[in-house]
Amino acid sequence: MKVLTQELWMDVPRRRAIVSIHREVERLVAASGVREGLALINAMHITASVFINDNESGLHHDYEVWLEKLAPEKPYDQYRHNGAEDNADAHLKRQVMGREVVVAITDGQLHLGPWEHIFYYEFDGKRRKRLLVKIIGE
């Protein structure tokens, strides 16, 4: 069995942003030499997410609007978690969007649908955070 474990560092200069990590994951799959297996991609911080969906700016805008309605950033004092930090909304948004994705690898390629694309979603940026990519297979 082949295994590749790689941490990717994200430096998002804004509080929230959706960042494509698709090409980097494809590069790591190729580097792993795995022909048949699985790729796990997960955010290693509790205020960020990894998700798969369409790479379309209108949809990304809709996520921002929808998540802000579900868990508005302000006023900060609406959340008991806020005190030393002001990121309670980021924790809630991450819970909705999820922690990780697992993608099949078939014939050395990510096995995704025609419009599926892998993203990192930052909810409390302006500091360095990690992603884990673990590829396992034959």
C-alpha cells in the first residue's frame, strides 16, 4: 500500500474566503503514485472547512449570504463563546460546511462528478492555518 501525507498551509488575508485547493490535491494524487484508493482532505482548524461543490462565483456568494443569515458575525456579544476572541460565528459556520471530504481515486485521478471541485473555506482568517491531505491506496 502507498501512503502520502502532506500538510498544506493556508494564509487567507481576509476573515472569510473560499479558496480552490483542487489543483493542489490533484498534484498530490499524481505525486503519490496511487492508482486506486482514497484521498482525505481536512481542515485542521475548527474555524475552517473543506467542501466539494461547483466552482461558480454566484454559488460562492450565495454561501456567504446564507451562512451569514444562519450565524451572523455581529453583534459579537450575541454569542457566549466570544470574549477573548470574536469568532463564535466561524465555529458555527464550520459545523454547517463540514470538516473534510473523502474522494475516490480511480486510475490515478480524482473520481469526481463533472462539476465537482474541492475548496477550502476560511471563516476566521488573517492567520496561518493547516490542511491535511492523506492519500492511501495501491
